[in-house]
Amino acid sequence: MSRDLYDLIGLVAAICFILALKGLSHPKSARRGNLIGAAGATIATLVVFFYGDSLPLKNLPLILGAIVLGLIIGVPAARKVQLTQMPQLVALFNGVGGGAAALVAIVEYLKLGEEAAKGGGAIGAAVLIATIFTVVVGTTSFTGSIITFLKLQELMTTRPVIFPGGRFIIAGNLVAILVCSGWVYSAADTTSVLVLMALSAIFGVLFVLPVGGADVPIVISLLNAFTGLTVAASGYVLEATLLIVAGTLVGASGTILTRLMAEAMGRSLFGTLFGAFTATATTVGEADARPVKSGSAEDVAILLNYARRVVIVPGFGLAVAQAQHTVRELADLMSAKGIDVAYGIHPVAGRMPGHMNVLLAEANVPYDQLVEMDEINPTFPQTDVSIIIGANDVVNPAAKTTPGCPIYGMPILDVQQSGNIIFLKRSMRPGFAGIENELLYDPKTTLLFGDAKASLTKVVSALKAL
Amino acid sequence: MSSGLALISIFVLAVFVGFEVVSKVSSTLHTPLMSGANAIHGVILVGAIIVASHSDNTLQLTLSLLAIVLATINMVGGFVVTDRMLEMFKPKKAPAPSDTSDGVK
């Protein structure tokens, strides 16, 4: 295959990626957009087997074997994952992509080093810089994504991890990366690049550790954009136009997306990222033994039965309990009784923006019942009952009243303005961000403890009996 | 135009396209969009295949094969998981959930 034909097919794949991102930005075309992207990636992968100086490609059986191995690992993971665990799987996929980009850059660097040693010609400065960038950022993205995975999977604490002198350790680490980059630039040998990789791996860990609970999705999005840029830089080293286009598209759109996500949460991107440098150990509201009002499923059913308008606020607990079908049953039952029912969807309820929409759509909840935060907030004063199911931080008034708390400034659902508040909670444990919620002690609040699905089932049968 | 400059021009133009293409997105689609973009950078697989086919010693070959495995997971897994997320958005006709369809080949 000629270079021209190869590049032309690459252009087709690049157009597919642009259309994919465009499609993914609108609900109606999102699924098609993803399929177009997959088609582009398939074309790009197939065509590389037919381009080269000597066909078939050298090491072909091993290459095919490695692809099959990747398929065996990746496809079942993607198909079997629970809805609740999708965010961390995306984080993991992003991390391995970053790792792959770093490895590609290292191999190409070793190869260029060998050629330079043989032929005497030095490696171009731009290529060296692109290589160093890819190794540093790709490896950072790899280890950083693994930490976000561990946080979301709750295999480690979801709180910000802040250790004394952290900012100096990070600064020292960055200086070491810069010095080592200079070494790689001048030495062009294997040891230097491996040391650089190790330093970057440490940086990835240090970078993500101080990020707390609710900010983790923003960091995943940012690392995703990083990985895109490393792919673009690898494309520069390999002179592969398609990689430059695809990587840059992801880098640019990922940056915008990260900003949009941060805005939706009322966070400054800067504050999220450099929290490590400014953070002091925040005082977490002390879990005091003030009285709370807990009720039975029957109490809740009675409150609901005589309400005219009910707003359901779903959160991560709904996803964990897989209670989306039960909550729909409850909503249908209330609608049948002539009660006006709506779902108040906080943009970052759950572990990821849009998490709740995906979950409730699975239970075939009608679109028009899902109301976004800006639209539902003015209606709370006319709402008789708000049911909060497994959510906490997104209704926590501390976001408005307590400057300095980790979620301060995040827009919340104003459930405290409704007539009655019902919390379905597993326990008094604070939410993902680890902040005490004053609303739990509000006289208007009734708590129903237990697994969301079990509690909802009880409420449904109690309501049917009324 | 030198080849290096041509590549940089492509880079700069792609930055603008990337900014434009996602300027307005409802928060509902933030996660699927991130996941889809994540799958797209899996095309590093192409780069991994190229370096693997040029490798002539064990170290280079091992590293590049590892890169192929990781990149394949990123790309294929990414598209499949995005499709699963978006499956929830499809227009509802039958209440019975349809069979999970395959995103990629």
C-alpha cells in the first residue's frame, strides 16, 4: 500500500473520530457517535497491517497474539462491569492507554538511540522533547488513574490524603523529573529513560492522593485529556498523522469537558488540581450524638400518601443497592394516586456526572420526570416531600453555609425548602466527601435506615396497603 | 513546509476542532463523552503495532507487545463500555431489556 493511500485512510479514521465526539455531545446521536468512533478505530487498526516496507509485518504472530490477549482482558471487563463500577473501569482503561503511550515512546526512543549510535546522526530535538513529554505524562496518567480507581472502588480511603510536607515532596519530585528529563535529552540511553519513568510514576500517585472524594471524576477527566496529548506526542515521534489528530482531539475536548464538569460542581479547576499545595487537613464535622428522627416504612408511606408533590433525589446509594426499578415502582404508584412526582437530578450525584440519568434510564423512567438541578430548585418550596435515596453531599447545606468545608461552593439541591424530608440511608455515616450533614438533624427530616432497595420495597408495600 | 512544521500545523488545527466539537454538552452526557474520548485515544494501538513491527531486540519487543495489550484493552474496552452506558439512552419500545449488543467488531 502506498503512503498516500495509507494517509488517506488515516484521514477517514480521523473524520470518524471528529464525528464520534460531535455525536457523543447530543443525547440522540450519542450511541451512533460511539459506533462511528469504534468504526474509525477499527479501520485505523486494520490498515496498519497493510502498510510497511516489508509485508507481512515483522513479528506478526506476536502482534496478533498481543491483540487477542488485550481483547480477552478488555471485552469481558467492559461487558460484565456493574453500572455502579463503570466510572472506575473508565479510569482504568484511561490509565492503561497512558501506559501504552509511554511504552511506545520508550521503544521508539531506544530505537532512535540505537540508530543514532550506528549512523552517528543525533536524534532531533523536537522528537526528544515529544518523547520525554510522552513518557512523563503517560506514566503519570497510568499511576494516577490507578489511584483514582482504588479510590472509587473504595479499596483505599476516599478522603484527601494529605501528609506533612506533601507540597515539598511533590515539588522535589517535579524538580527531579526536570533534571532527569535533561539527562534523557543528553544521554539517550536506557537507564535514564527508565529512571524518568519511575519518577513520573511517583508523581502520578502524589498528584492524585490529595484529591478528595467528589473531585475524583474531574481528575479522571483531566488524566483522560493528558493521555490524549501523550498519544498526540507519540504521533509526532512516529510521524503518524492519525495519532496526532486523534490524540489532540481527545486532549482538547477532554480539557473542555474537565472544565464543564468542574463548573457543574461549582469547583475551580485550579483549586481541585493544586489542592495538594494549598490543602490543610480540613476539620471533618464531628459525629456527635444529637438526636435524629428515624421512622418506619409505614410512617414514610403515610407522608407520601397525603402529599401533592414529591421530589425523589437519587444518589450513589441507589446505584449501590440497584434499587432503580424499585424506585420507579414507587414513583408509578404515587403517580397512580395522583401525586405529582419528579426526580431531582444533581449533575454529580453518584460517582460521575450523568450517573443517575444512566441508572434511571435503565429502569425506563420517563425522561420528563428527570429534572435538572437548575429547574427543580425553584419548585422545592411547593414540594411537600423530598425523598433522598442514598444521596448526601448533593443536598448538604454545608456547601452554602460552611466556608472552608471541602464541598463549599458546590451548588446543591435545595431540599431543605420542601415541607418534609425523608432520608433513606444505610447508616449515619457521612457521604463520599466525608462531611457531616446538618439536614439529618432538621426537625422536618425523617430517617429510614437500611439498604435502599429493601427500604423502598417496604415503603411500596406500605403505600399499597393504604 | 517541512514535515515537522506540517505535523505541528495539524496539531494546532486539531486543538481548535477539539474545542469546538464539545463546547456545549449537557451534564447527562459528561460521563459517556469522557468514556468515548477515552476509547478514541486507544488508537495508540496503531503506534504500538508500528513500533512492535520495527522491534529488533527482546527488550523493545517485550515493551511494545505490552503496549499492544494495554492499548487494545483501552480501545476495545472503552468503546464497549461507552456503548453499554449509551444503551440506556436508546428510545424505549419494549420493556424487556434487549440483548447487550456488541460495540466493536
